Amino acid sequence: MNAEVWLMANSDVRYGAEIRSREYKVRAQKNTSYPCPKCGKEKVRRKSNSIWKCRSCSAVFAGGAYSFSTPTGVVAKRAVGEYGRR
């Protein structure tokens, strides 16, 4: 059974193609490995709600609930970096 079929089969959403589609995208983001900002390896996985841990260097990060970085977090990081350069 491939990943897409498994995610759709184990879905809690019953009615509405758009809602099922959204849930599939969220689950796919949640279960994906992301690159680690410290060691650079693609080993960061979701540990719990908004907690992400690198399986290689054991670094722990706070991020989004379903994805490692959020658009708001990217803007905040950029603003802090620009403020620090002044």
C-alpha cells in the first residue's frame, strides 16, 4: 500500500473532497523529514505538537504545528536578523 492510499484510508475526515485534500496535505507535511539548521542533514522529524527534533545531532527546535517552519516564523527570523545588523 503506497503512502497516499494509506493516508487516505486512515483518515478521520468523512465528507467533502476539499477537506480530505487539505487533511492529506497536512499529514504529508507533518510526516516529512526536514533539513536540520545545525548539522544540515535531512533528519528533522516532528516529536510532538510544534516540537521538532533532529535524529542525527539531537537538536530540538520549536516550529509550526504541522510543518517545520511557518510563514510568520520566516518573517520574524528575517526581522530579527535585520535588527541585529543595525
